[in-house]
Amino acid sequence: MGQIFVQERELVMPGKVLARGMDVLPGNGTYRDGEEIISKVIGLAKIKERLISVIPLAGKYMPKHGDGVIGIIEDVQPTFWNVDINSPYMGILLLGEAVKEYVDVTKTDISKYYDIGEVIYARVLNVSRSGIVSLSMRDPKAKKLHGGKLVRITPYKVPRVIGKEGSMVELIKEKTRCQIIVGQNGIVWIKGENEALATRAILLIERESHILGLTEKISKLLEGEEV
Amino acid sequence: MKRNRPEKLIIDGKRLDGRAPEEMREIEAKIKVLSRADGSAMFRFGNSIAIAAVYGPRPMFPKHLQDPEKTIVNFRYNMAPFSTEERVKPGTSRRSVEISKILKEALSEVIFLEEFPRTGIDVYVEMLQSDGSTRCAALNAAALALADAGVPMRDLVAACSVGKVDGEIVLDVNGKEDNYGEVDMPVAIIPREGRVVLLQMDGILSKEEFEKCLELAKKGCERVYEVQKECIKKAYAFEAIKEGEE
């Protein structure tokens, strides 16, 4: 019978033996060495019946299918764009996934659709094993982001900024009357009159995501400035 | 240099800095010491201080060095000009190239290289102060910085040095003992598996002495490993508390 040595949400680090036995399965952030299941990263243990995984507390954003990300156009190629998505890999946006109508690439310069330095909100279509990330604009939410400013946060703090069912980001939107889009890759786009205040609120969440009563602290910050 | 040699390196069973032969110097470890790096750490053995910074995994350039099957680890060990008694000439030297290479190979043993094809991980280690066992301090700091950067690893790497001074086997060699002693032997292990990933020896040991040295070094590495784990726990404990309450 398999034994489990850690508790739910216990802090673990590389080399920590989480469980022993062939009937326990290694999930994300873990690996198997013989009978033992061992953590690969610093994170919190997660036990789901026989599956043990580790939720990482640090690390780069790794793109996965279906994620909404904010990217910056880095280069324009004849039929596609290279997009910086704040990850170890460059995103690739193919012409067919970006523009609805037929484009004759021999006659048009596709930089008229997206040019270097422009910011987009796109969806991750597919990630190949060797790290080719294809993006798509064929999504109701996908669009070009005009103006505004970008704030970079640690990718694993993104759920904190969004809050439960979007409660945190909705609060900031309402109080500062800014447009805010949070990319899964840790880039936040803010546009509106009160950009500075919204930025402060988001950086506060990133810095103090561990404290109790964060929501109250954020509303205080937002109220205090408005009065 | 030779004329500065102290008469004896071990007097009444005590070493120059007052330690017993099998006693280590004070160890200190800290992570998140640099804000711009993806992961960073400081590691100290007595007066030897190493600071490590890790960037990546990030797209690997120049492109022809990319490997479609694994990530490339780029390691730089560097001594600050002011780190020793005599000024170190800035820039790469024969010594720093060698140390960079062996430390890179030691770390490549624990990193899951195949998880990030076509990327590179940059590890920079600066020695701010050097007093013996610098490559061990550098490796310990680099392992902590990699873990802090969230790079998937089999385990941390723990390193410490052993040596022979005035005919006695000693643990954690300091600068003077390194210069005037008979043997200096840095050892690094993967603590959980007990596998040796770095072993160099400068001097001559008999087979029995070598075995005794290795045994002692492993004990020293265990000590280092405990300090490394403590340091990670301290830096990340507050995250665990909050997450646990939701």
C-alpha cells in the first residue's frame, strides 16, 4: 500500500519525498524515482485521492492550450508575427489566425494589421512539444489593445489578482473606472484616468497576497485616494 | 607567499580560526537577495561569500546554440577584484573557466533539462569575499537560486570541502589551510540519492584517508543541505499560511 508523507497544502521543495508506493500517481511538479514520488519545485502539495501534485510558488509562465495572454508584437514576418508572451518561448501568430479576410501576401505588407510594439490580447491555440506556441485572435475576447499601460507581475500571483470569480479585479475596475485585462502570463493591461492608482493596487496584491483581509486593504487604498 | 606560512596550522587540536578538525565554519543562506533576477541567493561559509543570480529559462541566443531537445545551462563563476588579499584581475581566467565548467556539469545533473527545449538558463555567481571553499559556496548558492527561480530539479545540490592539514583530516577548509595545507578536496552531492556530482582533489591522500575524507565530506554536505532547506522554508513559509486558509 502507498504511503503519503505530506499534508494537503504543505510547503515542499525539490528533493522532498512526497509519497511511496506504486499505487500513488505523480502529478504536475513531481517525478517518480523507483517507488518514491518526489517534488521538483518549491510549492504547495496537493493531494487528490491517489494523485499527488505540487502547485509551484515560483517560475516562469508556461503557455498551455486555452490561456488568454497579453503579448507584444516583436517581429513581423511575411506570413506571421513573433509575439513576446513573457515566457521561455516566443508566441507565433499566423496570418490565418489573425485576419478574417483573404490576404494576398505577395501584395500586402501585413504590418498594417499588427505592427512591431503593438499589444494584443490573444488565446493560446496549441503548444508543441519542442516549444512552438501558436496564438489565435479568433476569440470573442481577443483584440488589439490601444494605449494604456502594462504592468508585469509574477505569473503564479495571477489568480490572486483576479480573485474569486474575478471579484478582486472587478473591485479595482469599479473603484478606479479603468479598463483592466489580466493575462494568464502575468502581464496586466490598464487603461483609464486612474491608471496610477490601479497599478498601485495590483502591485500591492502581488506583494502582500499572503496577508489576511487583503480585499479590505485594497478597498481602503482605492477609497482613500478617491476621497 | 611561502614565507607568510604559519609555523603550525593546528595547535593543540585547534585550527587557526579556533575550530576543531571536524567542525564547520558558520553557514548562512538567504534567498531573494536580488530583485531583478528570476531567482537569487546568497551563501556564506565563514568569510567566503557567494551571490548567485538565475535568469530563465528564456529563449536561447545565439540561435545556433539552441538544442531542440533540452535547455542549455550557461554558468559564470567570477571573483570580485576585491574578494581576496591580493587584487584579482577582472575578467575570465584559466581558473574561473574551469570552475564554471565543473559547476555547470554538477548542476546539469539535477535540472530537468528536457522540460524546456530550445531555451537557455543563465546562472551567474559572484564571489564577494573569498576565504577557501569558494566553489562549494558558489554551488550551494547557485542551487538555491535555481530553486528560487522555479526551475524543476531532482533535488538541491549541497557541497563542502575537506582537506588534510598538518597530517590531520579537516572539514571545511579555509583560505590559509587551502594555501599551506597538504590536501584540499571539494565534494558536492545530491543529498537524497547520496550521489557525488563534483569531486576534485589537490594533493595526495592514501586510500584509507580518501575514504575517511569522503565520509566526512558527506556529513558536511548533509549539514549544508539542512541549512538550505531551512532557508527556503523561511522565505516561502508565509505563502503557505495564506494559501492554506482559503
